[in-house]
Amino acid sequence: MQRSLSAIQPTGVVHIGNYIGAISQFVKLQDETEAFYFLVDYHAMTVPFDPKELNKNLLQVAATYLAAGVDPTKATIFQQSQVSEHTELAWILACLTKMGEAERMTQFKDKASKHAERASVGLFTYPMLMAADILLYDTNIVPIGDDQKQHVELARDLAERFNKMYGETFVVPQPMIKKTGARIMALDDPMKKMSKSSVSPKGYIALSDDDKTIAKKIRSAQTDSVGTVGYDPNHRPGISNLVTICSEITGSSPAQIIKEFEGKGYKEFKEVLAQVLIEFIAPIRTHQAELLADKGELVSILNNGSARAREVAEKKMKQVRSALGIKL
Ligand code: AMP
Ligand code: TRP
């Protein structure tokens, strides 16, 4: 059976872009593959963070995974820092990565420019930790949003390089990126990606937003002056983004949605979209709150998942040590 693996950073809220680009794929793949989905708390330390917040976010994001349909009886759900092989392999992969390769990573360039003098070395080596996350599990498929493609390509390059230099050890993973919905844009600025770290919460719809907030954010989402519901991401990014969100949540194609709103304006479309999102998010929000009321159960799911992940990772690291000549 093929293995799928992916992860989310336990920072901030989980938004509808994360769901459409990544989590919706997890829910599907957990039935078709042996699945590993986890929380990358070490990645969350690459920018300044507050330990109390990180602790809270770990449980919150775990609850969101479950509420959105990731099922611990099907997928192994775990915490990165509980499996120390991740950081061990990351060091080895860092020794295999060229400075130039790491410097080309667009996410590093973006984030480093935002954090300027505070950019950490960890932010620079982040893609090697991500490569370790993937390669430790002999992963075949990595379901992700568009922004992570370059990181998975680096993981592929490192797997191939290691295999060539030290003998066949790693499976070369494939990214799995949706044709549409892989890059949901910010509601208040459709030229930018919807992001947890947006300055303003107006840019994203969180899976924990209440009905009123959802309606308000959709109502104020940026469109254009054309006035008709259309789909043309290059020329009309705002309305096209809203149509994409609607399409991904309802399963209707953009063409069907456009047809349905022929002769109607943005206001009517936004009202329907808000209702679609409210109906989609309300049960997730309620389930998430219920799960968070019993932290013991969440912690036990993560501990059990981590124990299972450790078994796989320990085995792989033994092979890696042996290939590198450090096993005595
Ligand atoms: P992160 O929030 O960076 O931990 O991302 C978790 C997953 O969601 C990754 O697979 C991302 O590629 C995906 N993702 C993040 N933002 C978006 C977005 N705006 N549209 C689609 N997918 C996204
Ligand atoms: N870097 C990814 C993100 O920000 C999260 C991540 C870490 C990941 N390790 C991974 C995704 C391994 C897929 C596979 O979204």
C-alpha cells in the first residue's frame, strides 16, 4: 500500500485555505493509503513564538484535524517533537544540502524579509527538517498546497542524492497538489495567499469562525468593478477566488456556479457563499469545541500516534546510520 504523509504547523488558526489545499486531501487519502498526518511543532519554532500559545495551538490544531474528518482509526496522527529521529535526520540532510539550494527557497526569502534581522538559522534549515519528516516514513505521496511544492522538490532531490552517494535508502516522494484550490487567496487582497500570519483576520476564514464573522468577512471580500460573477484568476482574482472557494466546498464546477448566478450581482453571490461556508464550518467548529473540552483524549491520540510513528522512524534511522558508516 502507498504511504501518504503531510503536516501542519501548530501556529495560529487553521483556515479554509488549509482545508481546501491540504486537509481535504488528507480525508480522502486516509481511505486509500497508509496515512501519517502530524503537527510540526519544531517548524513552529523557526519564527518567534510564545510557549503557552504553542501548547494551546498543538491541541487546537489536533482538534481541527479530527473535527475536519481526519480519523485516528485510519491515519496515524502525531506530534513531530515526540519522534526525535526527525531532527536527527534533518542534520544529516542539512549536510547534504548546498547553500545555494537552501537560499533559493522562496518561503525562506519571503519569511526572512518579513523578520529581517530576527530571521533565525532554523528558518533557513526548515526545508531540511521538512525533507526529514517526509523521507523517514518512505512516503510515496505528499498532499500539500501549492506553496509547499518547492520544499517537496528539495526532499526529492535530497532522497536521490543520498541514494546515489550512500546506497538505495529512501523512497523518492511525489507531491500531490490539487488542480484548483491549491492556492486560495486572501479575501482582503486577492494578490496574496490566504495565510495564518495575515496582519488582518479579514483575509482568512478560520475553521473556528462563528457564523456572523464568516458572513461579515465574505461580505467585505474584495472583488472588482465588473459586477458579474465570473472566473478568470489572472484578470479578476478577487471574484475568481470566491468562486473557487464555493466550487471546492460545494463540489459544483466554476462553470456551473457562473451559470447559476447569471444576471445576478456580487451581493447575491456573496450571500449564498456565506451560507455555504456557515453550513460547512458550523459542525466543524462545534466538534472542535467538544474535542477541546476533553484534552485527555486528544493527548492520548497524539501519544499513541507518536508511538506508532516512532516505530517506523527508528527502523529507517537504523538503515540511515548503517548507510553512512556510523553504525558500529
Ligand atoms: P501551514 O499553514 O503553512 O502549516 O500549511 C498547511 C497546509 O496548508 C500546507 O499543505 C499548505 O500548502 C496548505 N496551505 C496553506 N495556505 C494555503 C492556501 N492559501 N491555499 C491552499 N493551501 C494552503
Ligand atoms: N512546511 C509545511 C507548511 O508550512 C508543513 C510541513 C512540515 C510539511 N513538514 C511537512 C508538509 C512534511 C508536508 C510534509 O505547510
